Amino acid sequence: MALIVQKFGGTSVKDADRIRNVADIVTKKYQEGNDVVVVVSAQGDTTDDFIAKAAELNPHPSAREMDVLLSAGEQISMSLLAMTIENMGFPAVSLTGWQAGIKTDLNYSSARIRKIDPERVRSLLDRRKIVIVAGFQGISPHNSITTLGRGGSDTTAVALAAALHADLCQIYTDVDGVYTADPRVVKNAVKLDEITYDEMLELATLGAQVLHNRSVEMAKRYNVDLEVISSLTRNPGTKVKEAVSVEKMIINGVACDKHVTRIAVMGIKDEPGMAFKLFGLLAKENISVDIIIQSIGRGDQKDISFTVAEDLGEKTVELLKANQKTLGFQDISMQSGLAKLSIVGAGMASNAGVAAKLFDALASCMINVRMISTSEIKISVIINGDEADRAVKAVHAKFFD
Ligand code: ASP
Ligand code: MG
């Protein structure tokens, strides 16, 4: 007998048939003798529909009221699932975030979980109830409803699994696991049986879009065994854990983020403190910077280029221009429509020649590399966005064929 947390995303609960399917999965686990906690997202496009509804009535609603509104989506799912399970003859109880003891900070729309008081969930499990918890929500120190940011139900599930010391946290979704590349781009991409937290974190941040990256961070911190699995096919999914048991592949995946903008700041004074001034300014405005490259200084000047998410490009350039005097640079340029292709793998650290193989694949299809960055388990290159799919295919073929 084990304690299992199962999370079901919006597509898995989008209509009555899908909810029955979820109830089936949940009650099977329960009948095997396990304690089962279920975390649900809002049905289908509910959250987006709520956002549109709000905009009709107020273009700038307060963050507090938006969270009250958006948290309602998960509340619909949890009660519908509980009723369905009751109708099958099993005992189920649904709880909102606050009822389940999920305490967050004050940051409406992107709150962080501070603490979970799991007593109520525990006592329900002790009475052999199936406990269904609304994902994506909690309660602030002032007892206001908060939400955890888009995709936040994954984080609810992992946090509950950590607080309850669950044996496994299963994230049910509409894909059947984590692949070596986006299967829509690379036809022969293969599903991975296992992957490490660090690799998954890189892939999540790089836009593999399978898991909310905060949920992976939390799973790593509290050592929660995770599984990404399809609610439709019911095939075994991908296990995410500290160390994988199979012989490590050199790389595990090719990821691609197609929304990258490069900003080049030219003719900055080559003296101590300039990089701090520049990036300190961006940090204060919450602009996160990804790859950074500094040129060799010439005379008393140097250039610094860096990438940001596409939707932050304009804002970043405006901010820097407004501070041109204090930063003392000569010129600034922006290029959007770029992509970041990355290969990720824990086996990279102990294998020479991985970078060469990557550059070979790109060179053989005449793709120009604009920026490069490396870490122990990742190599990223910035390329033109319109060449991204071609590049992903070529790189995947080089490493996996
Ligand atoms: N319903 C929320 C969203 O659409 C949270 C989630 O699905 O995880 O972002
Ligand atoms: Mg999701």
C-alpha cells in the first residue's frame, strides 16, 4: 500500500467522458489499497475564458479579484470529479486550496507556497477517503485567495506530495511522457523511460512545456518521485528522479525555444562595475536575461550582448535607452525572431566531443550559430528562428539515429 498523488491537467478533465476516465484511473489505484490524493486543473480552456470574461468588464482588474475568479475553475473540476467518484460507489471529498492547508505568500497571480498544513488531508485519508484538491490555488497570510501562476497545478501536486511524504506523484497529461525532441517536429523522437531532475529542469525551462518548472525544482528539493504519464493511453510514462538507473545516454533531449530576442549594447566603458550597472537595472525591472556575451575590449570600450524573451525585447531596449547617460554606451540594437536550440544530458559532463558533434550537425545544414552557451549538462546555441525546425531535426538525427 502506498500514498499516491495524482494530478490531472485541463485536457484530462475537459468534459464528462474525460472526468469519468479520470475517476476510473483514480478508483483503480484506490481499490488496489493505496491512499489517493488527486489534484485537478480547471476544465479545458476555462482559465482563458475567465480571463476574457474579466477583460470585458474591466481592462485592469485588481490582482486580488482575478485570483478569486481564476481559482473558481479548479473548484468546478474538483466537485465534478468528486460527484463522479461518489456515483461509482467510492467515498470522495473535495477541498479548495485553503481547506487543504496550502499557505502561500501575498503575491496574487504568482504566489509561492510557503507551507502546507496537511492534517485535514491526512485525517480524510485515514478514514479511507479519496481526497480531491483544487490545483493552482492557496491562501495568503491575510486569508485572501491566491493563485500560483499559469500551469501551477503541477506545483500544487508536488508540494502536497512532499508535505504528505507520498511515495509517488503522477502528473497525468495529454502527452505520454517526455520525448527526446518535440514529436510534432521530429517524427522519430522517442519517449524517455527516465530522466533526472536536472535534465527535466533544463527541458522545462527550455520550453518543452510538459511540466511547470517550479514543480520540478520542488520535486528535486524534496526528492519527490515524479512520473509524467498520459491519462488517455495509460502506457507507462517518464519517471523523473535524482539519478537514473539505466546507462546514461550522452544526451537526453533536443529542446527549442522559438521566442528569443538578442540585444546588443555597443561601446560600453571597459571598467569595473559596468556589467553590474547594466544587469542590475534589468533585474530591478524583473527582466530575466539568458545568454550573455561580452566582446574583447578595444581601447577603453567593449560590447555586451544578451538574450531575453521575445515579449520583453521592446521594454528592455526602452529601459536601456532611458538610462544611456548613466550607462554610458554608444549604441544599442535589437534582433528578434531568433531561436535557442539546446541539447540536454547528464552524460555530457563525462563525454568529450559533444559540442563538436552539435556544431557538425548545424554546419552540415548550413545553419549559422550566433551565440553559444554551455553548462555541465547543456549546450545552447542561438540561431535564426526560421531555421529552428530544420536545425532540431538535424541535431536529433546526429545524436539519436
Ligand atoms: N488552470 C490553470 C491554468 O490554466 C492552472 C493549471 O492548469 O495548472 O494555467
Ligand atoms: Mg500544465
